[in-house]
Amino acid sequence: MDYPGGCRCRGRRAAGRLPAPEVLRLADTAEFLGRIEAFQKVQVRARVTGMIDEVPFHKGDVLFRIDLCPDQARLDQAEASLRQKQE
């Protein structure tokens, strides 16, 4: 008996069972060596002084959070001085 594709099996069956297929997990990553350069550059200048407390850097968020302790201490001192002058 001729089958399409040229196989001429005459009713023969494969001896035994076929082995189970092997399953492989492939990672969809690639690593390359190289250099990149920004096509635009920006300057970030501080308008206040202080130590940087946090850099969240998420889209739409602030770039830096500055430690408020020194400024809070100056504010508390100014408010206390004002209260003393008002008495």
C-alpha cells in the first residue's frame, strides 16, 4: 500500500510504545555586551538644600525625597520665636 509522501508501510506497526516527549523550559532572554548613550541630556538642579532620603523614581512620581528634619527644626524654632514675640 502506498501512502502520500512515499511511505510504503504494509500494515506494519511500530514495536512497543513511543517514549514520552521531553519538555524543556526555555528562557526568553538574551545577553549582549555593548555601550549605550542617551540621545538627549538634561540637567537636574536642586532648588533646596538637604540630604536625599529616598529615590523612588517611578513614572509620574517625584525624583527625590529630601530629609525634612533640619527644615522642620528651623520651622519649629521660627514658630516658637514668633510666639514669644507675640506675648
